[in-house]
Amino acid sequence: MDVLTALIALNDRLLAPNQEFISNVFTLLLAFAALRYRKNDNKLFIVGVILAPGVIDTLFLGGYLFSGLLPDFAVYLVYSLYDLAVILCILYRENIVKAFLFLSLKLGRFINSESPNEQEFMYARHVNEYKVIVIFVASILINFIVATVYIDGDLLILYYLYKPLKLSLNILLVYYVFNLGNTDSPPRSK
């Protein structure tokens, strides 16, 4: 049995309905991680940023992306944009939170002049945060490679590697999200 035949057999086991179910399970696991970290702003933000595209995909875009209205290669590029947005939000989360706090304080003072003038946010990076970023970078690369398979059919072996690689990345992602740094990190901000 050659490599391509083995990959085709593995790919057949991971049929599209199973992929949708697996994606929903991973989204649900990330939601549980968000509940786990609800008392820690830093970890909750990271999980929320990772969870948002999965929820959007599950509730709204999944049916549209796979309806046939978009060319197949474009679907992988859309998922690459999801992944890029997650990376940027994680990398620049301190600035995003500062901007959010600034806007919420301005809005609070506009609505109520006795609103507080400042809020405290305890910011900390986590070791697994960088691993999560690497997972999303790998996901973007895989998506680009598979998008090119639709353009150049000679790369067929890469197409059949897509599902096993993405499944592995999702398993790693859930593992690292559930193990975001130690529990001594800063608690909820005031």
C-alpha cells in the first residue's frame, strides 16, 4: 500500500459530516475552556478570540462556505483569514483591551458623569499562548497549500493530508487552551 492510498483511506474515514461534528465538538470544548477561565481576564480573552471564529462558522458561515457558491479554494482562504485574525488579536490583545477600556470609560462618562475615570487590567502572556499562535500559523500554511491543490492538481497528496493535519492541530489547540500557563496568573481585573 503506497502513501497516497493510505491517505485516501484515512480521508474517507474523516467524511464531511464527521468533520462538521468534530468541528462542533472542538468548538464546544473551547466553550468549556472559556467557562473554566471566566475569572481570569487574560485567559478568557485568549479563549474568546480562538472561540469566536468557530462559533461564527458553526452558527452562520459553515453552510454558506460549503454551499458551492464559493470556489473550493476560496473556502480555505476564508479559513486562513479566520486564523490570521485570531493571531493578530492574540498578538495585539493588550492594545485591543486598552482601546476597549478607553472606549468603555468614555462611554461611561458620557452616560454618567460620576462614572470612574480609570479601570485596571492585569496583563500577562502565557507560555502556551505562543504555541497557540504557532498552531494557527501552521493552519494558515496548510490552508494555502490545499488551496493551491485546487489550482494545481499535481499536489494531490497534500490534499489528502489536510484532514489528518487539521485534526491533529485542533487536538493540540484544545490541549494548549486547557493548559494556558499556570493558575497563579493574574485574576479578573477590576
